[in-house]
Amino acid sequence: MNRHAIAILLAMLAIVAFSLLTVLPDWSAEEWLVLTAGVALLLTAVGLWHAAERDRGVWQNAIDAMQAGIVAYDRDDRVLFTNAEFRRLYHLSDRDTAPGTPFEHLLRTRVEAGQMPEAQGREEAWIAERIAQRRDRGGGVTMRRMADGRWRRLIEQRLPDGTMLAFTVDVTELVESQQALEAARRDIEDTHRLLHDAIEAMPAAVEVYDRTDRLVVFNQRMLAMYPHMAAQPVLGETFDTLVRRALDQGAVPEARGRETDWLAERLAERGRHTEPRLQRAPDGSWIHIYETPMPGGGLVTVRLHAAEFVPPRE
């Protein structure tokens, strides 16, 4: 009930009251009771209207204070209400968002004002797609880049009575953080790829172990030097596990017949010498093994054929 309606109601009440003054002496007690009840009901209605207006103001102030842009449409997609953030976001006046305004009108207003960058160059097609999407999906979540470059998340939800409630929140910081993380991930992948290519290009067998002594990087020359490892899982295995497998398969010629003692000696000296360790490979050739501890933990192993340093042995 608006102010015009309440004014008319009060005027009618005054006219009725004035008219009744001419017949009051002839009224019975029951008629007086009916009149009193009617006036009380009318005054109650006026009081309720004032309370509703007051409550509506409190409710409107509450949603206007929210940082999210809020708008509701009826089942015919006409505006029911908006809040201050929604109007500020799209540079709309109270008149632009008056109750009853069609969704399509609001959409066109924003597109024509250049507030929808994704619609530029294909405005009519974009409007048609947006209306169809809204009709077919009945709601959903959309990420939208605004004209000022900021990002907002739009959530639309169709309620059981057909009302559409939509609100949009600024998620620029979240999007920028995700973009930074994605850029960092790509940098890590590029660095890992470069490291992998560099290790594969080296003329030596290379192994990298983490601080728990698990193999995390190796090249194909390592598998060529130790063929018995080619058909076995090696990535993520500890050095101890890999050596025990080699011993079980007889791939360490110098350890034959004393495998347990040799393993204990090998583990005890691992990474403790600055000079390379000379060891016979499974094929009988000789190799130099360089084991270099890394500052943050872990070990880099480089294996080079040493035929030019060691006389051939039978």
C-alpha cells in the first residue's frame, strides 16, 4: 500500500465518520459495537501498513549494506528489488531498476553502456544467448570480467515459486591468485622440462636422490648402463632397495660371494668421498661413480665409463 492509497483510505474514513454523525442518535448498542469494531480494524490496518513500511526500510538498508550486488526477479523475469551495490556496479539509477522492469531491458541497458566486454562486437547475439541460457538453465554460476578489468562471480538461483534471485561478488583477488599460481605452475613445469632435457643430454648416467634417499630423477644412460633396471620400477625407490635388487640379480660383479658385507660397506661410504668410486659394471666395463651431497639434502650421482683410466681386465 503506497502513500496515495493510505491518504484515500483516511479520507474515506473521515467521510464515513462525518456521515454517521447525522444518524448516531438512532443507533442501537449493537450498531455502536459494529462501528467501533470497524474503526478498530481500519486503524489496525493503518498501523500494520506503517510497520510494514518500517520493516521494509530496515530490510532494504540491510541488503544495501552488503558488499554483494543483489537483484531479484519475479517468475516473469521482472525486477522485484535491487540493492545499492547492484545499482552502483552497473551505474543504474533507481528509475532504471524500478520494480517491474524486465530483465531484458536491464541487460540491454548494460550492454549498450559497454559494461559487458564479452558482448562487444556481437551484442544482439550475446543478449539472445544470455536470455536463452537463463531460461534453459534456470540459474547457475558464471565468472564475468567487468569493464573495469575486475572479476565477479555471478550466482543465479531459481526459487520454487519461480522467483529468480541473483547476486554477484568481487573475486578479483581470488582470480589473480589463481592466475599467479597457474603462472608459477607453468614456470615449474618449464624448469622441470629444461632440467630433464639437460640431464638427458649429458654424456653420463645421472641419478638424483631426495633427502630420504629415494630416486626422483634419472636419465636413460643410467638404464643403459644397468639394463637389469629397465623392466623394474625405479622412480621413488630408495637407493638401498635398488642396490639390493642388483645384488639379487648378480648385477654387481665385485660383490659376488660377499653380498651382505659389500652392501654394508657400500651404504656406509655412500656420499662420503670427494673422489670417485671405481666399480665394475654388469657388462664387465669399469665406471667412475661420483656422489655429491646437495645443500638441502639428497644426493646427485654421476656415472662415467672409465675405460681410459683403468687397464682392461679379464
